[in-house]
Amino acid sequence: MVEELAGLMKDRAVVLMSYQGLKANAFNAFRAKVAGEQVNGKCQVVQNTLVKKAAVELGYNDLAGADLNGDTAMVSGPDAVSLVKAVKEFAADKENSKEHVKIKLAFVEGQLLNAADALALANLPPKEVVLAQLLGLIQAPASGIARALNAKVASVLYLLDAYRSKLEKEQTA
């Protein structure tokens, strides 16, 4: 069981949440949503001691030392933002109410995040959007330089063409 948890935690974002008092059908619907294409994750009920043992096995000392108590469900997946958004939306649903579903903590890229910091992730755009924006920022200076160089080459060509035209007129005259 510890090895299975470690496999779900290794190189993935992890959100630990409480689910006490939640109806089984609502929890199963949440599991299905997490397993869907948008989140591509997995949700399962875990024992706090097993999470800590798996964290020790992976060398996640901050997570191993975290104060975990009560009922815990672990949501893991490749994208922390989509995981936290899924939990936040699920908790916002009136049937699930915030008393039943709360983020305890998150573990993202070696960093332990408290509930407030984890919820702040939900306000970020998805990873693909951030990467596209970054690529645009990186390409902007290069395309500006290319346009400037192209303009200089074009002006030199226009000058040479005008000079050629002048020479042709002088030869015909």
C-alpha cells in the first residue's frame, strides 16, 4: 500500500483534503471528475500514517512531518493548478459544502503548501496557458529584431534598386 501511494505521489502534484460527512455518491462523482481528461488525476481515501510513510520513502521530509489528522483523501495528478481548481469547485458546490470538503495541504514540486497557498494556485491559469504566454514573451524580442533587420535589408535593396534605375536612365539618355 505504501508503494502504491508513493507511486501516486512521485513526480506529481498532491492535494490532501478532508471529506468528513460527505455522501458517497458525491465523493464518487468527484473521483470521476478528477479522473477525467481535464484533470487527469486520481483521488483515493488514504490513511495519514501511510501518506507519511510514503513521503519518507520518497524523501519528502516536509510532507512526512506535516500535521495530518482526521479523514484524508489524496488527489494526485500532473498539474497542481487543475487539481486545486477541481477541489475548490467541488467544495463550492452547495451539496458538498465547505464544512465537508477542505484542503488540508498540497505538495507541489517539492514544496509543502498550506491550504491558503494551495487555494491561491486555483487562481492561476492552466500550465499550457502560462507556457504559451512565456513563449510569446521569449519570441517577442526575436521577432522585433528580425523585423528591424528585415527593414534595414529592405531599405538597402530599395536604395540599390533606385541606384540601378538611375544608372539605366543615364545610359539611355
